[in-house]
Amino acid sequence: MNGQTAETVDATSPPPALPVSGSRWVSGVLLGAMVLSWSSGFIGYRYASEHSGVMLVTFWRFVLAALLLFPWVSGSLRHLSWGIVRQQMLVGLLAIAGFIAAIALSIELGVAPGTSSLIANLLPLGIVLSAGFIPGQRTRGWQWFGVALCIAGMLVASAASIEISDAPIWAYGLPALAVISLTAATIYQKKSAPVSVPAMTSLFIQICAALPVFAVLSMLEGSTAPVLSAGFGAAVLWLVVCSTLGGYGFYWLCLQRFNVQSVSGALFLTPPATMIWAYVQFGDPLSGGAMVGVALTLVGLPFLRKR
């Protein structure tokens, strides 16, 4: 499910050993790239909302991503068994369609974006709590202390964005459903049998599985016809490169290389990173709480590598 390179992915085999200093540098770069790519989705949709509906942008985001990937994966697709294709389709439905559609629908029903984002950003906690289902990945000892610090940092950073609206009560469950969906995809992908699948091929299959869902949701929103404007095109291109190939690519690559606790801890940096980015790009107010939240999360991250 990676969009990072054309190398093959084996979800259960460890990465090649690196020198300690090199390993730490590479780890920091990969986890940092994952956080920035994940944050880029919120920034991209903030910009896209000024030009069209959320589902329309999402539909064309994945249409373009599939078209860009197809020339690179057409050969490898012929060598995959139907069982592998089914596995990647399920991951795509859970991690792409289930996650994005549930969050977008909650906002459309009236849940404040900040509140929806806060609930959705409990994803790392869901992954940590589910880690016991993965052999050798159970959260232990000091890792729980690190998790607590990261949660505190995320809550402090996001506190100002919490807002209770007039949305139906059940709509607040949609972001939680999104968390469950992506958590399930994460655990399933991590536990899958070791089968080498080209990275771009995995992502292509997952996108194709999610596309019909967004086509239907886009039609319910009004139309699947693209908006012929530079702003719409820029938003779609941003979401394809940064949030699809980058976001999902780095997410699955990091899960392949690191334990789930390290990946989850880094994801707790997404809310404050998004706030800082929005401050720089859109001039949104930046609270001192965001800075305190970043500090708490950074303190907690090293503990997630302990046992």
C-alpha cells in the first residue's frame, strides 16, 4: 500500500540493518516525512473547500492518482494472485474509503472540523491499544508512559479547536468509525502473510477499490464532473502528490520499518504540525498550547522505543 518507490514490500520482514547513527537519522526523516505528508491532507482540503465539494475533490484525487500509477504497475498486476488482490482491495476500502469518507461526512453533517479532526487523531491510540493482536508488538512498560505524554500533547495542542455544534449526536461517531477503519487496516496489513508486492502496485489496487465509493458519494453531493478552474486543479494535484502518494506511502513504509508504538507516537504530532502549517500558509491564529503540545509529544516519543 505504499506510494514511496517501486521497491517491493514485505510487511513482516525487518529492514536491513543500518549503523546506529544512520538508522536514527533515517528514522527521523521517515517519521517526519510521514507527519508532514499526513498533515498535508488537512491543508489540501482546507484549500480545496474554497473551490468545490469535498467528495468531488476526493474522487478526482484518486482518479488522477490511479492514472499516474497505472503505467508503472500494469506489468506487475498480471503476476498477482487473486488472493493478494483481494487483500489489497480490503485494505483500500478500510484505510482509504472508510477513513476519508467517514471524516468528510461528519463535517458535512455539521460536526466542527476541529472536533472531527481531534477525534480522528485518536488513531495512534487505537493502533497502540490494538498492537497486542500483532506478534511481538504489544505495548509494554515505558511505552505506556510515552503514549500518555503523546496523548497529553495532542490534547493540549487541540483543545482550542474543540467545538460542540448542532450536528446529530450520531455524527460524532463517524470520526471514531474512521479511526476504527484505518486501525483495522493497519493491523490487518501488519499481520498479513509475507508476500512481496511492488509498492506502487499495492497502492494502485487500494485506490481502485476505494474509487467506486467516492464516485457514489460525489454523485450524491451533486456531480462527478470536475470544476474547470486552476484552484480545483491545484488542490487535486496537491492531494495526489503530497497526501496520497506521500501520506499513505510514508505511513505504510514506516509501519514496515518501525514498531507500531513509534509510528503512533509520531502521528500524535499531526494536529500541532497542521496548526503550525495553517498559521504559516493561511495566517490562522497559533496558540501557545500548540507549542506546549509539540513539546510534550517530543518528550514522549523516545519512550515509545523502550520496553
